[in-house]
Amino acid sequence: QVQVVESGGGLVQPGGSLSLSCVVSGGIFSDFGMAWYRKAPIKSREWVASVTRGGMTYYANSVKGRFTISRENAKNSVLLQMSSLKPEDTAVYYCNRLPGEPSFDPWGQGTQVTVAS
């Protein structure tokens, strides 16, 4: 069974930066396109960014130019570097497979990102 563990969240001031990490175990990581998602209170979970098996990256308009997704196949991990953070980026961040592909089940516990002064 594939397991996903996210880490790296925390409290940061507006304009600050954070780097999130997601480690996947129990599967052949290089076979998977990966994505980051986030869920803010009273909102539905939303897609943030994707990286394909071949390394192509895609971003939601709300984070384009501020977030960078990357993958390290040797470490079975996918990273999300976040800069110029805004209060509206506050959410629990999760990683999983690409939108439209069967998700790893269960999802990981996520990592909380709070942007506040």
C-alpha cells in the first residue's frame, strides 16, 4: 500500500517563504505524476500544482510565479517551494497523484501552512 507523508508547514508572515516536502513509499515513485493540493477552512480541496513523470510542471493561476513544484525520484519525494506567501495561501497542503488519476488512498495527513502577521 502506498503511503504519503507531507511535512514542512508552519507559521509565516505575509511575503515570506516555506518549502514543503512529500515522501511517497510503497510504490514505484517514478511511475507517478504528482500534485500538491490544499484545503482551507470552509472551502473545498483545490489543486495547486502538478509535476508529470517527465518533469513538466503546471500551476494554478493563484500561485503561478510564486510557487515551484519539483520532484526528486531518487528520494521518492515531491517538493513545493512557496514564496511571496499571502494570507489566502493559508490551508492544509496535501500531495497525491495528478488530478483525474486514481488517488492514493488514504490521503496523507497534510501539513498546515498559516500565513499571518
